Amino acid sequence: MISVIGNRNTIMGFGLCGLEDLHEVDYSITEQELLELIETVESDTILIEQVLAQKIVLPQEKQFIIIPSDDIVQDDIDVLVAQSLGLSGE
């Protein structure tokens, strides 16, 4: 199983890809809260957003794959979906 830790847009994207163990968090999450969440995740492989990964020292017990954070993509998810479907998105 692969788990994902990220914000709303990231979680929605990976959910649409078929991943089911999704953990939505705000970028304002504290280090302690993030570490506690990681401890509760049963998967040994975790996709985690870059902004969140930079907040902590990643535990060695699990394998982490760091994914670009939402702040790199400025477009709203609704606009991206509309554009990909050929709609105006405005």
C-alpha cells in the first residue's frame, strides 16, 4: 500500500489516480502533529509534499517519496480540470 500526505489538491489528484490511503493536512501543521500522523500511517511507502517534508527529519523506518508542493502550480484544481476537459475554466 502507498499512502499520501498532502493538501487538498494533492490528495484529490492521487485519489483520482486510485490511491486510497490519503491524509489531508494544511501546510500550517506542526512538526509534532506531522510526526504523529506519520506514525499512524500503516504503509511503509509514503508520498509526501515537499513543503511538509522540509518541516521534519523523515523517519528512517519508512520510505518517503517527496512530491512537488502545490505552491509550484499556481492554478486552481478546478481550472486545471476544466482546461484538461476542453472547457473554458473561467
